[in-house]
Amino acid sequence: MKMTLWIVAFGWIIISGVMIFIIDVLSQYVRGKRAPSTETTYYYGMNTAFALGEILVGLFGLILVLQAPKLMDQWPISV
């Protein structure tokens, strides 16, 4: 149960990052809502960086949760 909760939590972070990218960047780019300018570049850059950062955090957390039991079995023991 505990591991499933972590998987759902990090999966939700990944899904929300993808949705932020689709809604904030792709939809406005496809509809042509912003004229080409420096402001537009910064707008797309900030939203893209945020969304991809969120996706990477979710992926890192998901990999860590899935690999943690195996890593703890191999942890070096020092006495």
C-alpha cells in the first residue's frame, strides 16, 4: 500500500507536468495566441522549463521508489 501511494504520487506529478506543457505551451503555440517577440520567448521558455522540470522530478522519484527496495538490499554494511 505504501509503495503504491508513492507510485501514484510521482505518477501524478508526471501527468501534471505533461498537462502544463500541453496547455501552457503547445495550445498557445498552435493557436498562435502570442506574437513573436522577446516576451513570447521568455513566456514559452519559463513554462517549458517548469513543465519539464516537474516531469524530471516525477521520473526521478518514480525510478527511486521502484529501485529503492533493490538498493537497500545491496547497501554496504559497515560495522
